[in-house]
Amino acid sequence: MFVPLFKKIVCGFLFICLFGHFDVLASTKLNPLLSDDEILKVIQQRIDREKQGVGLVVGVIDEQGARVISYGRFGQQSQRLVDGASIFELGSVTKLFTSLLLADMANKGELKLTDSVADYLPKHVKMPSRNGKQITFLDLANHTSGLPEWPDNLVSKDPLNPIADYTVQQMYEFLSRFQLTRDIGEKTEYSNVGVGLLGHVLTLIGHKDFDSLVKERITVPLGMYDTGVMMTARMTENLTRPHDLQGNPVKNWDLPAMPGAGALRSSANDMLKFLAANMHPDSSSVGAAVKRMQMPFSEAPETTLAWSVHSKYGTTVMKHSGSTFGYKSMIIFDRSGRRGIVILSNSGDVIDLGHHFINREWRLRQYLPPEEFVLALEQKGFSSAIEIYEHLRKTNQNFYLREDVLNEWAYGLLGSNKNDDAISIFKLGVYLFPKSVNAYDSLAEAYEKVGDLTNAILNYEKCLTLDPISEHAQQRLTLLRKK
């Protein structure tokens, strides 16, 4: 018997009472928001047709309230459906909690954002510095410390759980000998070790482990009882299974030395509470820290503690995404207060989904050629590919084709000996991407396969016109001109 893969939960509270009013005048100028049914259709396609996920849970806050829309399963071999209570690893979305702890401690006078981090570490640890400047808490939170993404002494015993055996002492050893290659504050470079260090230092100041600090200052005040590093029995029961991007089961991650960088697990139900606190801090028990965390520290580009700020299509959003080997996450909200989204996945990427659910003008990532295009080609013939594309583009402003999707599709046709169809799609690629060396190179390979050496040579020559040092085109032309 077929088991339906989706479940929608509408949370039982009045949004307007908890979170205040929306800026209705601002929202009326924007495209209408996606309906729940439209969101469900998108995540169904992502899992069923595009095979880019196993289970997806979307939490929504808008003028209608807060709710969860979910689709898929706990695992490839499981019949259990994901829902708002399902637990996922948050990955780097954890960094928002780390920065919120930092903001709370700053508000309470336990530290200053401009304090040197070195002053709070054990005396034997030598923090990197440059030109007389010390790394501050603000530098760590804003990724401007000059520290790399990962420490260079991270050598894992288990590649599928790569940070599990990394210790605080190893982090201290790395810091004590690392030489900064540029001035502190010069540029932004995403640093897991930087925020991992930040979380660690906050535990030294707070005299509690990271999990306890998060619970005491954030999750318990917000009623988030299924969020933490340490798993409760209920969280363990509801933990989804992690998968790689191909849908193969992988391992859960552990980050004992750097939990602040990405060790939290949570549910969509809990993350909706965190999202609400960030969308409307005046109504939140942690509102003072949220306001401090969202305060801009620079204007171009706008920089806050942890949040990324981005404006496009008339919408300014605050966002953060997360990823481990087996999970993907995103939290994003329209700063006008119109809509907020939380997405948790136990496999495929979700960043494009988050943007699209906030504002439909943000395009979804294309993994397969659009179904309407494929059906039209099958009815009218692949030789009409350019004509069909132009027709669909005129009738649907959101219709588009990605170069890599076209290329992969055409090579699949070529591998199935559907040579004429493949060449038609490769020609479409050249038509749509006339400055792409790869588009001409692929078409040339197709012509070479079918023995049309004249057109193969012409297209390899076009490659060299666009890129005179293209080694593959040079090699093929040398061989073909000898025939």
C-alpha cells in the first residue's frame, strides 16, 4: 500500500498576539507569497522527480501564523514520515546561537565585543596577532579574524565524522603557532575554527559547557526543549537519518572541541520559536540579545553578528545556512516582517528553496530540464528545441534552462545513441550560452562521435576563439586535422 509522504501541521496559536503586526503597506508592493500547496509541490518535486532529498521539513511564519509543511521520510529504507518534531543536525545555523550567547554576555557586562580573545584564554595559549592588533570577539563572530576555515592540524580518524576526535588541546596548539597572512579585519573569510573558538571561550567565561549555556540562556527561555548538543531520549527517538547528496546513508557529526561552530540539533517546531524571536525581538524573552546580534557593525556590506544580510527583488533578508555531510539547513526572514522560513533536510541542498519561499522571484536551482520542455520536445521533436525554448520563454517569464543541466542531459542522450536528439540539445546549449567554451566543446564532441568531422573542427575552433589555451580543443583539433 502506498504511504503518502507529506504531512502539514498548523501550530495552534494566534500569530498576531505573539509577534505583533506586519508592515502591510510594504508587503503589498511585493509578489504574493507562495501558498502552502505551492511550497508542498516544490518539495515534492525536489524529492520525487529531482531525487535531491530524502526528507524535507519547512517551517513558515507569515500573516497567517506559524506552521510546518513536510514531505519525505526519515531514511531511504524507512517508512516513517518527517514532520515538525523530527530532529536534524543544524550545522552552521548553530553559529546564530553562538552569536546570540555572545550578544547576551555583552549585554550583561560579562565581556565587551571589542575585548581581545587572548585575555580570556589560558596563559599558555598564544593567540595569533598581526601588526600589533589582537583578534576580538567581534572579529570571530564576523569572520574577519584572518583565521582559516578549518585548523591545519585537523586530521580525522573517520572521514565521515571528521571533527569527532579533534580536541581543545589541538585547537590551542594550532592557535599558538598559526601565522595570520593578512591584517585582522581586512576582509571576511568564513571560519569554522574562528566561531568554534568563540563558542569555546564563551564556555570559559560562563563556566558551563556549550550545551548548558545554550539551554540556560536561549532554548529554555524560548521553550525549545528539543534543541541541543546533548540528545534527550525524545530527540534520539525523533532523530532523522543523515544521507549524502546521492541519498546514501552517512554518519552523524560530533564536534566536541568546537560545538559553537555546528553541533546543535533541533526540530522545525523548535526552530520556528527561534525564528519568531529573531523576526520580532520586542515580543521575545531573549529580545535584548537578539537586537544586539542583529545590530549592523558596518554598512557596505552590512555586517551583523552571524547573520548575512542580502537585498534582491525588493526584499531584504537576514539568513544563515548550515551543512554537515548528512544534513542541510537554512533560516531566513524578510526584514520587513512579512515572512520567515526554516528548512531542515536530511540530504539535499536547501538554500535556493529558502530564497524562493521568501520571494518567488528568486529562482529555484534546476536539477533536471523542466517537465513542460521535455514533453514539448517529445511531441514536436528535438530538432525544434530552440523554437520550443523561445515559445516557453515568452509564455512563462520564470522559464529558464541551466547550462550544466542541458549538458548532462545531452550527454545522456549521446550515451544512449540518440545522437540527433543529443546534437539538438547541444546546439541549444550553444544558442543559449554563446560565450561558453564548454558548450562548443560538447557540441564538437557530439559531431565527432557521429563522424561529422567538419562541424567538429568548426566547433573546436570556436572553443579556441573563446579560450586560446583550451587544451582539450587543441588536442582534438591536432588529431582531427590529420584525418
